[in-house]
Amino acid sequence: GADLRLADVGALAGLEDLGDLEVVGGAFELLGTQVRTLDGLGRLESLGALRVEGNPELRSVRALFGLRAAGSVLIAQNPQLTTCEAERLAIALGETPAVAIENDGVSCYCPAPR
């Protein structure tokens, strides 16, 4: 499937225009943006791969908690995003083949999402 890559788009502050997106057959990459949340991706159900890296203002990935399938996940170098928030996404995905969470923000206790 096709990839969707949003990279080094400094002026990009939100993803609301992607609100109808449900499936990305290839990789979805969000790299070097100014987005604070992934709001707008709440309808996304499946992706070939997810890479969210180098987004200095990103604070939440909660919009992806409804994601049901992803071939691999990398969440890294997002200093405002708590490790707990990223771990909750990994828990929500269940048996995703490869999940890597690296050098994000503050760590915290991470109970399973309800």
C-alpha cells in the first residue's frame, strides 16, 4: 500500500484535515512537525507501519488508541510526550510485531487503558 509521510513541515500544527482517514496500507510517518496531539486521526484503524519521531511539541497520541492493526510502531524523540502515553498505545495495539519507544519525555506508571 501507499505511504503517507508528513516530514519537516514546521508550520503543521494539527492533523484535523485527516479526519476521514481510516487505512494507510503502507507507513504513516509524522516527523519533525509542531503538532501537539494526533487529534484528527481518531478514525484510523489500520496501518502498515507507524513512525512518530522528532515532534518537539507532541503531547498526546490518544487519538490512535482505537488503532487495531499496525505492522510496526516507532515512537521516538518526542520530548513532551510521556513514555506512559506511548506505552498505552502499544498496549492498545496488543500483539503488534515490533513496538519501539525511545527517548520520549518523562516516564510514568502505565496502567492498562480502560
